[in-house]
Amino acid sequence: MNTGGLRRRVHHEDVGGRRNERLEFGAGADGLDEPLLGQDRYETARASYVDDDSDHDWREKKSREEQAWTQNLSRLIALWAQWFTNAVVGGGAWVGSTLFQLLLLRRQANDSQTVEEIYLSPIQAERLEDLQQRLSVPFDGSRAEHQDALRALWHSAFPGRTLPGLVSEQWKEMGWQGTDPSTDFRGGGFISLQNLLFFSRKFPDSFQRLLHKQEGKRATWEYPFAVAGLNISFMLIQMLDLKSAKPTSMSGVTFLKILAEDEMAFDMLYCVAFEMLDAHWLAMRASYMEFNAVLKATRMQLEREMMLEDVCCVQDLPAFNLLSPSKT
């Protein structure tokens, strides 16, 4: 990224009695095909983190950790069973031996379960197919439906304020990289715009609070709201393995259960993830160059929360409480 493309710009209005400053981005920055700040200038700052583009390396590392955990657990089971067998004398010794064999058989049965054996109910299969169809739709600035969605997003973000056109300097105030938002959808597709629009309508108070950075001690160089939203959409698609015919990640399998309860689960999860990202941003006292680290921390926390036993819907996630009450 050319450093000449970064400059400070004052927000269009006062927020909380103070002028809100935000970073303006040059038009040459990459979209969702590359993570924010994923260019050579920032490689040194990102060296201590896993490269967000190398999802394969991350999966391999996670797989190795899971294998090590499995081996350790198997050793513990074997040691416990051996102790139990030795502790039982005489005719009772067969109890420990039998128990040990049962444990091993159960373990082998669990290990032999493959992803292909995951059963999708008719409602899960239908809703997953619908969601994947949404993912396949690219943003097309020439389509009336997509133009209308952009206009609706503007009016949700700035109620009562006239939009001069679909190409305007004013779009930068929402956190787009240039005067034409359509150029930012290269990797996100139409669903990333739908996510933003859903957030603005379902949780308008949270949307406005994050858009205008109304809470917390903010950085001099803040993350751009709209572009951050595109990155969140892309992150969720990867995390939930939604480009596969059938999700294989643990988060993806959990998501299928949530999807069975709510057909808008992906959009709801997006809203939670946005709130979570802003909370991590403030907690880490992050600035523009740390955005990728914040996004990674957001993903890790979201994955942990989705693994909780009592999570059956998005509302069960602890981070859901970050959202302001929804608009009914």
C-alpha cells in the first residue's frame, strides 16, 4: 500500500461533543481477496501473527494440536484402566480388563467417525443451500437490486441525509475506501452488503454506535467501518467452511445446528462478530496496523463461544449481550 494513500480526515459531524477523526484509504488497497493491511509495507508488523491468507497452515497447526490432545487423552485412559485392573484382585480382575476394552472400543468408534457421516436434516440442507446460493452472488453495480441495497444502507447509516449519488466522496464517511463502494466488493460479494444492511436494520443502535465510534478510547487511526464489515463477512465464510459442500470445521458443524433454529443465523452471527471485533479493538488498544490481529482474536473467541455445550442459537452466545436491543 502506498503510504501516500493514507491521510487523516475529519468526520462529517461531531460525535459526543468531539470531532471524530478517521483514516482515509487510497483506492489501490485490496478488498477481501487480501485481508486488510495484508501488503508488504506491514509484513514486519504482522510477523508475530499467523498469516490470515494462509488458512491451510492454520488448519494444519490446529490439526496437529488436536492429534496431540487425542494422544494424551488416550494415554490417560490407558493408564487409568491399567491402574484399575491392577487394583482389582482375584476374580474381580476381569472387571478392569473388560472396562478397559470397552473404553478402547468407544474411543475407536469415535475416531472412525468421518465428516461424511454428518447427517443434515431437510431443513438444514435447504437452509445451507440457500445460504451458499447467497454466497455465490457477486456484487454488480449495474443491477437495480444492488443499487437499491446501497441506497438503503446509506439511509440507514445517515437518516435524513440526502445521498448525492452512488459515486460520491461522502461514501468515505461510512468507511469505504473510495468514492465508489462497488469497487470494494471484489472478494465479498453481495452478501457482505446484505450483512451490513441487516445489521443496520436489526440492531440500529449498535450499528450507529460502531459506525460513529461513540464508545471507548478510540485510536488516532481507526478501522474503516464498512471495509471492516466486508472483512468480517469473509472471515465468517472461512471459519464456518461455507464454501464446502458440507462444513467440516467444528464451528461449521455447530453452525448447522444453529441454522436449523434460525434461517438468518449467518446474518445474526455477523452482528455479534462486529460487536466482538470492536470490543477486541478497544481492549487491545489497537490502531490501523493491528486490524488483522484484532480480526484473528475475534475469530478465535467466536470459535470458543460456539463450542460451548449450551449454544443452540446465536442468542446463546455470551457475546450476543454486547448488542443493543434489537428492533422488532
